[in-house]
Amino acid sequence: MSKSLASDVAMVLAAGLGKRMRPLTASRPKPLVRVAGKPLIDYTLDKLKEAGVARAVVNVHYMADQMIAYLANRTAPAVSISDETASLLETGGGMVKALPLIGTEPFFCVNSDNIWLDGPTNAFAALSHAWDAAQMDALLLLVGHARAYNHDGRGDFELDPLGRIRRRKPGRVAPFIFTGIQLVSQRLLRDAPAGSFSTGVLWDRAIAEGRLFGISHTGLWFEVGAPQMIAPTEAALLGG
């Protein structure tokens, strides 16, 4: 593990059905949809490799055989598969099921359908630098609207002066969007519900306890959840 990192393992969330990406996901899982000639999941795995994260636990469900075959020869980071073919567990349930593969220390958790360009510090080093295990159950990488491509929502979160997260108020615009990248303490997953559930359930508890924090991403972030988002992302990545 790089000395600048809080963890040497990441979970990559790749088990979704990819409904928003249809018809491209009729024949392949969303993480294998190509953007600028490269499968989406490779953008995440390559970033983990560049940062020095040694291991990645990837959960699979939809067209799992394709995912397992594609990832079989990946060595940096080394990939372990968390098999959810029997039941789709959502983000929170997926993390809980993967814990035996993740281990007992804090871990990064990354969505597989976003692409980002780092600022002066890579995302995983930035999260590690800001990490305080005594105060935080999770630390989320957030991005302002001006740095977010293809996103037309009202944002997700506000930050107080200490970096603690608050959810967007109904009917309001929040300044920060969740990038899909976070650093998670095992404490966040304590007493988790059984079966399928969203990580948001655990976030809400951490918010109530003052233990959900965020930092602002200094680079660019691209939402790539639907086919119409691919071309503008490719144009930006290729300098257009």
C-alpha cells in the first residue's frame, strides 16, 4: 500500500442492471460499455492502480459471466469477485456481502459508471489525507456543479464548515454532487440491515451522529449513466 493511502483495498460496485444505459446493456453489463474505446470499469481500475491500491473487490450480478471473464486476467489491482448472481443486493447490501473479501480495515468504495480526472492530488490520496477514523464513519468525495459533466440534477449534499455532510433540503439546490467515490469505515456497516438495501440508510444514521464527512474534488467528473452521456464525455476526454 502507498504510504499516502488510508487503505490498500477498494470495492468496485458493478452489479447493477444498467437500465438507464439501454439499449447498450442488452448484450453486455454496463461496466463493460466502452467510452473512448475503453470499458467503463477500466477507468476505475486504472485509477486504483495509479494510486497504489493493491486489491479490488468487484461485485457482479447482471451478465456476471461476462464480467468474471473480462476481469480474470487483471493483476493490478488484483481482483476478487463478490458474486451476487443469486440476489441483487443494492449498494449497501453489496458492501456487507463483500466484507469477508474486503477485510476488517477501512476501504475505498467506487461506482463503476463514472469517469473522473484528478486535480493536483489523486482522489484516493485526497480522501486518505482528510481521513480521521476517530470522527468519520465515511468520507465522500463530492464535486461542485461547475466541475460535473452530464449532470443536470439539483445536487446531493451540503457541507458545514467542518466538512460534515447534510442532505439537500427539499426543493433546494445543493452545491455538491456525490462522485460515487468514498472511504468507508467498518463502523458505518455495523448492525446493517439484512439483504438488499441502499448505502443511504447507513449514511442517514452517520449524518444524525455527525460522522458523515465530505471533501470537494479538485478535478473534473463525468456522469456516464446513459447512452446520450457517452459522446460528450468522449469529446471532453479527447480534448474536444
